[in-house]
Amino acid sequence: MSYSLVIHGGAGGFESGQFSPAEEKAYRSALNTALKAGEAVLANDGSAMDAITTAITLLEDSPLFNAGHGAVFNAAGEAELDASIMDGRDLNAGAVAGVKRTKSPIALARRVMEKSQHVMLHGRGADIYAEQQQLEMVENSYFHTEHRREQLKRAQERGAAVSLSKFGTVGAAARDRDGNLAAGTSTGGLTNKRYGRVGDSPIIGAGTYANNKSCAVSATGHGEFFIRATVARDICARMEFTGASLGDAARQVVMEQLVEMKGDGGIIAVDYRGNYTLTFNTNGMFRGSVQEGNVGTVGILRGDDAIFDEASETGR
Ligand code: ASP
């Protein structure tokens, strides 16, 4: 069997020309780095679980994306992070919500899955568990960047409850050479969100789902809608119960169901055969994809997926 890996760095209402060539190149380069690192795990016969953890950790560490360092601020001026992870072999899953001191929320979600008797921990209890598991702990200020502080200021000036122009959550889904699937998602949530608000990203079935019988999905978008539509599980369920292809199942949920509800965003997914889809109803989604035997591509706006070229001005 051959491997497949897809990643995202959030969907959004981008406009063409919104990013300078240097910014576009920085995004493409960061996506490409995460894609290549995850692919290296799969190419060395590593597991889908290890590949997605590797890719997501790199995206968390990048200040460009809304997860880990560079996460958005809530209305109280703090970072509150959510993450989840799922193993398609046995439907094992782990999730954390509202953590403030754990450097890598995806590492903590995985620890919850592998070492605790629970699926989901939240808030202080989740951070304390991270400490007990000897994960790396940081001050909340580690997550802060000037750019996100500006976004919060602008959102508060507009009086916006949440800023929806650009999401920026990160996630990955993979199939390994053993045919196992895994998916994970990590986020700071929405800019100016209410203290204590939890989005779809840490909710198994909404932001993340994986089942070897169907597919592995990671979502990004306006979480309230993704929770109500149980997006990730619905895509897998349509495959399993109606025999829909991955592409059709994703289209039905993202382009029909969510559009009808006015829920902006997108998903990345791989199925048990190694097919993949990158489906979004916004005009852009930071994304990358690779299948064994092909060179991976990264993209931002619709239809601009390209092999990353370090030497060119835009990275395309
Ligand atoms: N889905 C995330 C949330 O609502 C936001 C995002 O995808 O960027 O928390």
C-alpha cells in the first residue's frame, strides 16, 4: 500500500493580492516544510499517527498559523488553545480545550489518547495533566505575536464578536503504508472569542475524525457551524453508509450542507484507498498534499496548488 498525506493551515476569505510575494512565499515555505517532514515519516514506514503529529507540531511552532505560537487572542487578551487527534485503526481519540500553558496542544491531545482513561480534558486540568506528563510548558505570552494583537484590536474596534475573515487553524490527515488512517487538528480558535468558548477543533466528529473503514478528516472554519453539522464524522459516515466517494462526501457536506447553513470553511481528508481531497467553500485555504510517488504541492487560493520552489519569488 502507498501513503498519502494532506495538511492545512486554515481556510479564509482571502483576496487575490492580499499577500505580498514575500508573505505568500513564507506561507508556502512553512506548509512545504511541514508536508515534507510528515512525508519523511511515512516514507520511512512510519505510522500515519506519527506523520500527522510531526506535521502539526511544525505548524504549531510557526508564527504564521493560528495554533501554538502565533495563535489568536480571545476577548480577554489571552491564548486559549484547542486540539484533537484520532486513530483510524481503533477509533481511539484524544482532545484538549482551553489550554493556556502547554506548548504543543496536539502533543497533549495525543497523550490524553494514549495515556489517560479519558478522551477530552479542558482548561486548568488539561494543563496540569500536561505538566504531569512532562510535556513542555510555557507562559501564555509564548503564544502571543504582534500581528495577532493587532487583529484583536481591529476586531474589538469593529465590535465583532468573532473575526471570520481568516481562520488559520492547522491540521493533518494521513494514510500510511499499512493502510492505517489518522487525523489531527490544533487551533487558537477565533479572534476575540469569548473566554471559555470552545470551537469544533477539539471535538471528535466535528473538527477531527478518522476511521480505517472510511476516511480521516481535519476541518477548519467557523467552528459553531462545524459542530452543528458534525462535519468530520458526517463525511466518513456518508462514505461508510451510502458508499459515496470521498470527493462526493466532502462536497455534500462542505459545499452543500455547510453552505446552506452559511458556515464558512473547509476540510482536508484521505480515504482508506489513499485518495485525498482538499475541499473548501471560502476562496482560500492554506494547504498541502502528497501521495507516494508524486512530488507534494502546496496552495493558498483556489486552484493555485504548486510544487514549492525556494528559488522563485512566490515560491511557485
Ligand atoms: N475552526 C476553528 C474554530 O472555530 C477556527 C479555524 O478553523 O481557524 O475554533
